[in-house]
Amino acid sequence: MANATLDVVGIGNAVLDVIAHADEAFLRKHRLVKGTMRLVDAKEAEVLYGEMGPGVEISGGSVANTMAGVASLGGRAGFIGKVRDDGPGQVFRHDITSAGVTYRMPAASSGPATARCLILVTPDAQRTMNTFLGACVELGPEDLDRELIEGASVTYLEGYLFDPPRAKAALRQAAAMAHAAGRKVSLSLSDPFCVERHRADFRDLVKHHVDILFANEIEICSLYETKDFDAAAKAVRGDCEIAVLTRSAAGSLVVTPGEHVAIAPQMATRVVDTTGAGDLYASGFLFGLTRGRPLADCGRLGSLCAAEIITHVGARPEANLRDLAKAAGLA
Amino acid sequence: MANATLDVVGIGNAVLDVIAHADEAFLRKHRLVKGTMRLVDAKEAEVLYGEMGPGVEISGGSVANTMAGVASLGGRAGFIGKVRDDGPGQVFRHDITSAGVTYRMPAASSGPATARCLILVTPDAQRTMNTFLGACVELGPEDLDRELIEGASVTYLEGYLFDPPRAKAALRQAAAMAHAAGRKVSLSLSDPFCVERHRADFRDLVKHHVDILFANEIEICSLYETKDFDAAAKAVRGDCEIAVLTRSAAGSLVVTPGEHVAIAPQMATRVVDTTGAGDLYASGFLFGLTRGRPLADCGRLGSLCAAEIITHVGARPEANLRDLAKAAGLA
């Protein structure tokens, strides 16, 4: 296996987030399920935006957030995802590039606008997401940057890629490309409803093509159609090399064929907005893994990054994560 | 004097902020003076944006921030300022409208893009601003909404209006319109360099047309060309009915012909970004004043609002200010 030129390359939806505070009544009125992501079309997005409160616009996208976190930790990260050549697309490109992530895919010059995610943050700091996929629906196998994928220690994919029609093929091809180059493939299950929508595909993918899986408690239980977390953890153990199962305030569990490593949660100084907690956990874990750290340290790095992101609005780190990791004796 | 239909109507630049963290070296490299605002053209803005870090986009504009604060306190606020009919203009309109501020000026269908302010926040939480005025340069006397101005207890103006060429005339006319309707006129000096640029005009305005003046220590000293704060406070006492002089961590001083009221600062739970501290102080003060509160309470309300805004990135309140005021026994 040739030396890696990147630690992680991520493939995912390129999204600009619009984050606003909302109360429980607002969620009820719009029949939104707290803590989940749903897809909306351009019209629904417009109506919801019109009714939601004042927003903060900040680059998002699950995998893109993870890559920004890897870069903030001092890792070498790349991103593949599609924007349109519009204002939000320029903002997305500026933000990910200036965060130190390699992003060289050209913007689409026609087709739908850059994706937006309308995120409602309730007083309990939970986020509820409404995604207009826009230009992301155009991502296809022809967009894969072979050089980035073959050069990265890990290719990291999001389950959300199963939503746009052509990205699923791109995801499968990227996994094959990475494995052919002797690299690892990692997947995040993204969202419980996303698992519901694509369970059979995900099961096949996890069993045959994924080396490192990220899932939260609800997602992993949904994947294996059980209500018992321990049963789900047992099931995934046979399916992939490393499964990283996050449980919010209960910490996380790293499951491998040989061991279970429990990671204590890192307490945040305050909890304002949980958007991006899972994404940034993955940043820390993948960074640690590509640097050859023990699994327990990988998990601690993940918890550290998640604890930073929930102290403020938005899913891109405000603090320098490398400094935080150093202060915690993890870098 | 007829009953007011609004507590405050603000006239100012309609701006979308792009806020990024930066270090001292970045300010030095770009020869920026920390804590101040400078005007940039479209080209300079593009270059600076290309070099600055990942940003958060959030509606701004000094007076617009103040009006959002008044509305969050439960006051009736209106805003007059010009955007273009572009994406950022739509974001600005959405944010101020959904904050509960009356904003009914149509967007310009031609001319420069909606204004942007590139804000660099250094590790000491200070902000340094670079404003591309864009569509704001088109604001003129014909844009004044007579009904809003005549119906508001206070017409609040920003010194920044002296920068775009035609807004100065609009500002003078708005002051005359408000006074003719028996209303009060308030002005914020905005920025030390802004005072430098327009000192003679400001002196005349303060002496003859302003009832309630807001200035920080540096601005008021610059206005009266003195290095002695007490001398400046004495000078302004003869010039207008109420002068509100803010001194950051040293609190604030309210000066009237008859009394000096010193207000202790309100300590923030944490200080992340001082953008908007002065704007939100004005929100609290003007809200208290229009509700007939004693000057000391007006100052305390100002300090309370300023203390909220500096705990997070951006100059629009994240918390409900009315709830905070209630909790502090001020509403």
C-alpha cells in the first residue's frame, strides 16, 4: 500500500445550513420529528424558511463537517460533493477550503441550486433538519476524484448519499476504488429515517464493503431491526472491522471482532446546539485511527470534538481542535 | 403628540455579516485597526474574503441589530434600509422580519449587491469590520417611510449613514420629520473613524438635531477632540438632552443637563465575540426609555442586552431578551 497523501477523503452532500431557534410548538405545527432529518423539495423549503425565525447561515453537510474537523485537528482531509455556481455554493467552497480541506470539484453550471438544510434548534439544544438536496442530486460516479480516493487512508461516506438518485452508484464505486488501492472504507448511517429508507442496501454495504462504521444507538438498532442495543452491537461485530456506536450522554462503544471498548462521554461546558455532534465525533475518531492511536484514544478524540461543537450554533468547529486535543493530552 | 404606533424606528445600513475567527497576524498583514470599521470596495471585499477563514453568515447592520434587540425585548420596532433583490437581501429581509421588526422597504431591482461586512474576530473577542456598502449607497430621502417615522416614539439613526453619499440627506430629513411630529431623535456615533470622517457634520447634528446620543469612550472623545473622557462628557451635556456613553468593562454613563447616572457593567457568562455590543446596549436603553423607565434602569437594560450578545458569534440576539430582562427584574 503506497503512502497516503490524505488521511481521510469524504464524499457527501455539500450543504449550506440555515440554523434558527424554534419551540416545540413549531415542530408540532409542521409535523417534524425532533432529532431527525427529512428531505424537502424547493417549495417546501421556501414555505418553511418563510415561517422559521431569524437564522445563522453556516456551511454544513455531514461528511463535510467531519472533514473540517479532521483538518482542524491537523489531519489531511479532502472532500467530494456537488454545489451549484451560485452564492451559497461559493460560500460552501470558501468555508471548506479555508478550513484546510482539499476541495477541487468544479461547481455545476446548470441544474438545481446549492443544497440547503433548514435546521430548527429547540430549547433542549436538539436539532431537527429539513434538507433541500438541490445540486447534490447531480452527484454521480463521473464526479469521483480517483487521485484523492486512492491516496487517502480512509474514504468516508455518509448514508445520506443514498437519498440522491445517482450518488448511491458513486458511493459503491468509491468504496471499490478505495479497496482496490488497499485503503479503508468508512460509512456513517447518518439518520434513523435514512436507515429506514435504505435498510437492505445498508445491511449489504456494511457486511461487504465497510471497514469502519459509525452509527448512533437508534440507527444501529434500526439497521438490525432490534430494540436491544446489546443485540445490535453483537450483530454488527460480525459484519465489519470496527463499529463505532455513539450514545449521546452515555458515551460511546467501539466494537471490533476481538474487543468492546467503552468510551466515557466528554462533558461540554454548555450545550447550545447539538447539530454536528456525530459528525465531529467521526472527525476525532478517524483522525486518531489514521494516526495509529489506540481505539480508546480514538474514541476520546471523538468525544472531545463532539463536546466542542455542541457549545455553539453550527456544525463547523469554532475552536482549534488540535489545541483542544493537545490540552487534553491526546495530540 | 399622537400615540406612537412604534417604539423605535431605525434607519441604517442593511448588511449581511460574514464573521470569521482571525489571529493578530492576519490583522497586521492586512493593516487593519482592531475594533474599528473600514469601508472596502467590491474588489477589496473579494480579496479579503478569499483570505479569511471559514465564516458564519448572519444578518447585521448596526441599527438593524438594535431594532432586532428592541423587538426581542417586546418592543415595537421598525427598520428602514436598502437591500438588493439578491440572495443576501432575501436573507436580511427574512431575518429582520421574523425577528418581529416591521420592514417594508422594497428591494432595489438594479444597482450594487446587498451590503456585506467581513468581520474578523480575534482571540480576545474583539471584532474588526470591513464593510462593502453595496446597495446601501442608493438610500436617499425618497426612501423615508413617513408613516413609520411619524408614528415612532424615537427615530434612531447611525453615524454610518454619513458614509453612503445620499443617506446623509435622508438622515437630516428623517430627523426633521420626526421632530415635526413631536418625536425624539437618537443617533449612534457608530465608530471612531466614522467620527473622524464626519466630525463637523456630527457636531452640528448633535448640537441641533439629536435628543439622545449614543457613543463609546473613544468616539465621544474624538467628537470633542479631547483625550479626557470627563471633558468630553461635560461638553456633550450642553449639546443634547441625553448622552449615553459606554465604556466597555467600565460600564456606562448617562449624561443629562441635570444629572450623571453611572451604570455598572453586566458581566457576561463568557465573551466570544463583541460584535454588536454597542448596538444591543442601545436596544435595551431605547426600549427602557420608550417605556418610561428611569435612566438607571434604561442603562441596566442596555448592559443586560450587551452581555447576551457577546456570549456568541453574531450581533443578533440568540436568547429571548424579554425573558432575560424579566429574570433580572427589569421587565
